[in-house]
Amino acid sequence: MLTLDLARLYRAGGHDVEATLDPDAVDWDGAEERPSGPLEVRLSVRPAGADVVARGSIEGVVEGACRRCLEIVRMRVFEPLSLVYRRDAGPDDDPDAYPLPERGGALDLWPALREQWLLAAPAYLECEAGCRGLCPRCGARLDEGDCGCEADATDERWGPLLALAREAGDMNGEVADGRSEEEGIEAEKT
């Protein structure tokens, strides 16, 4: 997708890359944080001795449902880049370096760009930091106002587990949910 001829790159002393990538035209290999529109890539690729250094940025928009209220959210992602390509790059040398092909080969920038985008894009979107989400009973969006559902302290599905916890607490002379024994008895009456 974004490949540079290494021999030409070394002869010219560098190359500037400005590209707009269609997210449907590149391989995302099942990644969920795909951009919802074109990706803008700007790089200055320069040889540095036997290595190659690429500096610039990748920018795009990610779209998805707010993790709390499920409203559709669009978020701009801008990631400054500083990529180092080395021959024989491995985890023992520099874990942040990418492998550099032989001098006569072609340098494919896409795998590193893909990785940097996936690291920069948020895994979970939120419409705003204070989003209260949805009511667990009726599904109303709580940011739009109180839904009026009764705030029941316990869910009946937890009953068997609470009974076991109470039994364990009774062995120690206290109620396991943190209430005094008298408070527990009063709560059970209601």
C-alpha cells in the first residue's frame, strides 16, 4: 500500500509521504478500531546511517456507540509518529523498532502505520466524560432526566448468593452484607 524503494530512498536522502488511505482498501485483519473515513498520513522518511526514520502523523475519525448510553459518537484521532526501521530489529535490540528489508528491497510502511493507529484509537468511546448511561431497568438515557424507576437495592437473582453470604455471616455472629443483625432483620421484614 505505502511502499518505498530503499535504494532510491538512500540515493535521494529521503522522501516525503502525503497520502489519503481508504480504510476499506487496506488490511485491518479483524481490528475493531477501524477508522470510519479516510486516514491522512504525513511522513518525512529519512535514512539515518543504516537505519531509516519516519516522522510525521496519522489522522482519522473513529465512530461507534458510547459505551455507557449507546449514542453514536465520532472522535478525531491524531497520532504523531516517530518510526524507526532497523536491520535485524528484534525484541532484544529495540522493541519499538520495525524490521528493515534488504537495501535493494521495498519498505512497506503500512504494518507500522496500522499498529500505531490501533494503539492510538480508543477501544471504548464515550459521548462525554460524565455520561450517566442507561437505566438498567427501563433503558432510558439517564442524561436526559430521571426515568422514575424505583431504585431497588437488590436484584432477586442474587437471592441464593445473598442467603449463602448471610449464612456465612451468621456463623461469625454478624450479617455478611455489612448491616448489624437488627438492621438485617428489619430489612427482611420489609
